[in-house]
Amino acid sequence: MNLDPRPEPPRSPASHPASPSDDFAHFFRAHCSYVWCSLRRLGVREADLEDQAHETFLAIYRHRASFDASRPLRPWVFGFALRIASDYRKNSWQKRRSSDDPRDEPDTKSLPDELVAQRQQQALVIEALEDIALDRRAVFVMHEIDGEPIPVVAEALAIPLNTAYSRLRLARADFDAALRRLRAKRGL
Amino acid sequence: MNEHDEHPSLPPWDGSILAAEREREGPSPAQTDALFARLDQSIGAIGTPASPEADAAIQSGTSASTVPLTAAMALRKKLLGTALTYLVGVASGALAHDRLTRRAPDEPRPSAQSTLSTDARDTIERADAGASTVISQRIADAAPSVALQGLVVDAGRAMASVADAGNQRTTQARPVVRDSNDLIAETNVIEMARSALARGRASAALDAIEQHRRQFAAGQLAEDRESLAVEALVTLGRNDEAQRRAEAFRRRWPDGVYRARVDAALALIR
């Protein structure tokens, strides 16, 4: 295989370098990191990310012909990740949450202090996101983390604009409350 | 002293914490390689469409041909023109309608959310917001489903008929009360207040809050406004006003989503 499948360096939110209809290997390379991180934010555990990313790219491949190049690509990709994450949570989430599985803790051994702080903040965000219902979380992640405008979010999720705003507002409140609770618990 | 120390009631996630999450790293090179290899194998098992009919078979997960990913991509390019010709030439209203309505089991179908779960949740959210839902024709026109976005053929009449059907359904389910521009304008003012408060400019935040109260006395974001007002007043040390406004807030939204924030703000002056 001639193509390097590794993801490209961090990209700007607006860049959509590859369409799934043109060159799927290129598409994979450009969006692997985004799909991976989106699944994590949507509740897929670290140990299951590879499997779920695989399912996401397979679904995208099957439906690549439905992509409209005149539309933004990342929200379209996010829709697949959301669907896969939703199925994943239905199938395994409750069982995993109620089991004795340890939470995903960042491996911070031998990291510089600033990276340790960053990993801890990332872990805090992921844990706080778990307190947000998935439909609200999707809006929150797309807008607050991915930087997509709410009209784009509403269109990508096929929900009315006011519903998107409402979900964002509720998600912000949920996130805020979760952060306060987690910080109090950790004495931060 | 940093910004959050000065205003501990403010959301602590405005800046650095989400910035850290935005910098999250994706899979390691080894994970990426492993994923790509699995994908290559799986897509090889799916195969590449030899015709639009085969493409449809792939979309329904029934194809059994075997062409690896990289070879599939080369063939894909050759076949793309043929497929598009087929789609443009043959796609009639029936085909367009079929593509609009047919979905494989694993296809994201955000539009389908509007049938059950979204309707149920919308009901909850409308009740929570304490305001009627805004559904204008413009919103309906601006929010087509992903399936609509995916059309590559001129299916104007089919799209119009489906969109009309959707519009009729949503319009019947949710009364049109107010144009979405109002909500956008409300959001802008509230965001001005929130942003000012986050920067420690409580007076400017109160100005925006008052502007919102004048323009949107019964607006959909009144709860946001009143919770921000309490925080701004506490920040300014106007404790009596903050107490009165908080009591009004608790009476009006006893189970409001910002109740905890209002309580936390008041706790700072006790």
C-alpha cells in the first residue's frame, strides 16, 4: 500500500481536505483523528475506539455516494460517528458503566507538567461530557469544541434551529454542573 | 489572581479546559496503521461497485465482491462518471424518492430522529424552556435532512414534495409563534452578557441583560438572562438586588437548569 495512512497534522476547523467519494484512503488519512476524537467525546471508551472508528469508516464508505460536495464535510462525518456512538452506548454503555471497569485515566507518566495538566483537563472534560444526554452532547461537541455554527449543527443533525439552540443551552448547563461537581469531588 | 478567581461563579470552562480538549490527540501511528489495515480488509470484503445497482447493493450491505481498498479507489474513479451518468439519466421522481426514503440499518438518519425520540425530547425541552417552539418556514427550508443533502441528481420535484410533507408535519406539530430571527437576536444579546461577565465586565453584562429585558421581556432565554443578572449583581456587590432577583428566579423557575448557578452565586455573599 503506497499511501501513508497516518492522519495529517492538526487542521483548521474549516478545512475539509478530502471527500469520501474521491479517494477513500486520502479521506481516511484526513479524518481519522477527527473521527477518533469525536467518538471519544460521544462516549466511546478508549479501549473500544478502534472498533468503533472502524465501524464509522465502514458506514461512511457504504454511504459515501450520498455526500454532497457542496455541503460541509465534517458535520456530515460527525453524523456517522454520532450514529455509531449511539448504537455503541445502547449495546454496551449501561453494562460498562455498572461494571467494575476502571475509568479511562490518562497515562501521564514521564510527561512534562504542562502536558500532565492538559491530559487531566481533557479527562475532566470527557467525564463531564458523560453527564450530558447524547443528543444535547452532540450539539455541544459540534459547537463548543468543533466550532461549528449552530445553523450548521442544526442542519447536520436535521433538527430545527431553535431545538439546536435549546439543546446547546441545556448542554451548557449540564456541563457546567458536571464540572462543578467533579472539581468539588477532586478538590480542585 | 486570574479571571476565575475574581468571578468564581462564572463557568470555569470558557477558556482553557475546552481548548485542552480541542488539542486532543487522535490515534497513535500504530493505532492508525492497525485501523487502516482492518478497514482495507473490510472494504475489500465489501468490494467496489461495478454498476450503480452494485453501489446500491453495497449501501444495503449485500455486495459480496472482493476488491481491496486501494484498487477499489482506482476503479471507483473510473466508475464515477458512469455512475453519475446513470444517476442523472435514470433518476426520475421515483428514484429520487427512493433515495430520500430508503436507508440501510446503519446509516445515520438524523431526520428520522424527528419521528419519535426528538419529538418526545422536544416536548421536554419546550416545557423546560417555558416557551413555545419556533418553527418558521425558513427554518424548515434551511434544515433539510442529510438524505436531502446527499442527492446528486436533479430531483427538485421529489425534494419539494418531501420537504413540503415534512413542513406540513412539523408545522402541525409545533405552532409558529415567532420568527427564528428573534431567537438568534436573543442569543446574541445573551452571549454579549455572558461574554462580558466572563471578562469581568459585570456592568457591561448588566447593560446587555437590561437590553434583553427591554427587547425580549418574555423571551425564550429569560431564564438565562435572570441567572446572569444574579451573577452580575453578586460580582458588583449589589447583594440586596441579587437576593431579590434570585428569589424571583426561584419562584419562576424552581427547577430551572440554571438554579444551581443562581444558588452558587448567592452562596458567595452569605
